[in-house]
Amino acid sequence: MPKLLRLTTLLFFVSGLVGCDHVTKHVAKSELEGQRGVTLVSGLFKLVYTENYDIGFNLLRWMPDPPRGPLLLATGILTSLILLAMLLWRRAESRWHVIALALLLAGGVGNTLDRVLRGYVIDFLHLRHWPVFNLADVYVVAGMIALLAFGRPRAGVETPS
């Protein structure tokens, strides 16, 4: 496939994922904000609107609020730029490698756009015993799993032809 067509396809894929993430966040804000939540599977899965000013698992709760926001914003932008550069200028080891990086990029861009536009990330998916998350978080986890499972072959390991 010609490079320009690959790039265009990749940008449409990432843009579509980011669009889906933001549509679901918009619906969550308009339909769930101020509500108690909507149970989808009793005792297991529900929709609950939250505004996340931290990262997953509140890992930066120890950091004072004033520097936390700019740090998260800068980290999100830098990570997204690095992933974009990897997609554009590195030779991909496999189609799965490209998909993994695209998922990571879409997840990072989705949540970074939230921080830029709102100052917080909208989360709304809640599994029992797990922090509330969103579609962009699902992209990041799926991208990491794909990268670990299908990414670059390890040295000394034969790959099927």
C-alpha cells in the first residue's frame, strides 16, 4: 500500500476512535451527570459519571493540584507526539504493531483532549472492584495488550513466515 494511503487510513482510524471516545463522553455527561448511575449488569457493571482530575487509580493524589494538571497535560501531549512519530517514521514490524500503536495514540489523544478542553477527563464505565474508566482507557489497555502480544518479535525467537 502506498505510504500516503497508509497514513490517511491510519489518521482516519485514530480520528474515528477519538471521535467515538468523545461521543460516549458527551453522552455520559449529558445523560449521567448528577444521576446515581445506570446498572447494566447487577453487581458487576454500571454507568456512573465522574470527573477525573488525576490518572488511573489516583496515582498522583499525593501531588498538589496546581502542578498536577499541567504535568498531566504535558505528559499526554508528549506521549501522543512520540506515538505519532513512531507510527509515521518507524517501519512497523507487523499490522498488529501498527494497530497497537494507533490504539495507544487514540487513547492518549482522547484523554488529553479532555484535559485541554475541560481540565479533567470524563469517566463513566464502572466494573465492580475497579476504578471508573472510559473508552480511551480501553484503547490504551487494548493497545498495550496488542503491543505485548503481537509487537516486535524477541531476539532469537523465530517468527512464522
